[in-house]
Amino acid sequence: MSKKIKIAVYSGEVPSTTFIERLINGLSDEGYTILLFGYLKKRTRYSSSSISVTTYSDNRIQKLFHLIKYSLLLGLFKREEKKQLDVIIAAKSKNKTLSKIKYYPVLWHKPEVFHLQWARSIEDWIWVQNFGIKLVVSLRGAHINYTPITHPEIALLYQKTFPKVDGFHAVSKAIGKEAEKYGASSAKIQVVYSGLNKIIVPGKSNEDKTFTIISVGRTHWKKGYNYALETCKILKDSGFKFNYQIVGANDSEELTYLVNTLNLQEEVLLSGKMPFFKVQESMRNADVLLLPSLEEGIANVVLEAMQLGTLVISTDCGGMDEVIENGQNGFIVPTRNPQQMSDSILKIAQLPHEEKQSMMEQAKITIEQQHTTEKMISDMISLYQKVIAS
């Protein structure tokens, strides 16, 4: 792609997730003009002048100014396109004013590619194709794996809209296959794994400590923490000494109840959310990162642990077997299986130092080959190239 195109990376909020922010900055570094639209969650400065931010807030006066500005610009310079979009808004939107606040800036700036990060919002943005804008949709865990199952109307929406999409970004091969069930064309799906920034990893501290297990993530049923706590009960009953921390779980009534019912108050800590660097430090100093999930795309926390030199035990959910090769760079166990989780923890605890080091090195090699930011950006540009050429 010799011409550096304009790409809208849309998640609905500015700033967005770590993955999306890495994508934005990486594409900008490669010379692409990046357009950001949506709700201003927090004032953010981007170092590159090629990143253009057009946002609105909850302030009524700011919203009104925003609406008037883009109504005038479109009315003066793109009158026919504005009329066409107004017809679409009148036919589809319940809140026509908010739709105009969201849509008008996109039509005015008119990117060549509109990259929608959340598939569930596709009905709001399918209209961009009417104006010659290519639509790319990201396929992520929750939005594809279980939302269309628990919300049948979303499944119908996907079946209606997925065949029209110009290109899909899948976070794993497994999730791409799931999207095909709703009419996504395999020829239009490109797997682009999440990329991590390179870091210098300090050595682990407190080597002669109690065996430490850590999990990180919100307390949603899909995370499978109830099975992790049953694993802890098996370990305790076997006489194994350990500590287990779930970061981000201190306000979970269900997990607090389970910890007490299973008599794990001395072994298990349900801690609150932490700053990113604190989470990284805690993962680095743990013996094992445990991912007991029932559903994932590819969990970033696993990639981060592998990069940090912490051994991983993950359930065989989503695309996790695309990252972890059992017994080589980590361990894969079946979902909903506390016994196999506990067996794998005990196996790691008994591994000779040399075998642990070898497994950690293999994990780091996997990240270096498959999950760098540079590779992620290169693969995304390849996807945009295919979409523009189609």
C-alpha cells in the first residue's frame, strides 16, 4: 500500500484498551493517518500529529457545539451525503440526536477504512459502506463465543450483517471459525494475534517462598474461578503449601463465600484492582499463572506472564492452544477440571530447575515469534491492504 490511507480505529471510547492503543500508535508510527471518534473517557495526548481525535463528552454545551459544527460542515460541503445519512438515521435510530453526534464527524472526515473493534456494535456502523468506506470488524472472545448464544437477537444480527463486512480481524483461529457460523467468509478473516511491547524483565524475587499461584481478571462466570478454588481445596487436602491470589476479585460475593465454605481463608487472597505495573510485578514473582477460564479469545494476561518468565497453566478454551503447547512452553488442561489443574500445579512444583528454565525460555520464544507489537501492526496493515484492494 504505497499510499498511506486514513484509518478510523473505533471502539466508542477514547482512550481505549491496551491492545487498541498499541494498534493506534503502531499504525501512526508506520505513517498512517489515524482517526479516533467516540466518547471522551479521559483526556489523552498522543505524541504523533498523524492521530486525529474527534470526541464528545457528557457536557450538553459541548455536544451541541459538536452537532452544530458538523451539521454546518456537511450541509455546506457534503449536502447530498448528509441527506443520505439523515435518511439512514431516521430509519434506524431511536436516539437521532446522539446518532448524529456520533455519525456526522465520521462522514465528514471519511476514512478509507473504518475498523470497528466490537462486533456487537455492527448495526450502528454498517452504514459506512454506503459512502465507499471499507468496514473491518474485530472478532473477540465474548462478542463471538457466547454473546450470540445468550442473546439470540445478536446471532440474527450477525447472520444479517457478517456476509456484508469487507474484512475481519480475528484474535485467534478458533474465534474466526466461530464467526463463520454466522456467515463471516473465511476468505475475509485474517488472524492477527495481540502484540506485546518488548520489556526488560528483572529476575524473580524471594525464590525461597511459599509456592505462589496468581490469576488476573474480572469476576465473570466465564473466568472459571469457582473451579480454581476447587483446585485449591484439592491442593490443601493433599498437604501442599501454597498461596493463591485472584487480582480484581475483592468485591465478589460468590468467590468470598466459596473461599470461606472451602476453608481457604489462609491460602487464598481476593485482592482489588492494581496498577498495571503492580500486576506485572505480582505475575513475575508468582510461580504459576492460572487461567481457569471457560471461554477466551487469547488471554493477554497469559501472553504477559509468558513474556515475564512465569509458567502458565491454562484451560483448553478458545484459542489458548494456539499459544500454549502442552508440556513445552506451559500446560493445557480441560475446562471445568479442578483435578487436572491441581495435578499440573503439583507437576510444576516438582519440576527440576533446568526443566522450568527451559519451559520459560520456550514461552518467551513463542511471544517473540508470534506476539510482538511489530508483527501485530504488520499483519493489520496486510489486512487493510487486502480490504482496500477488494
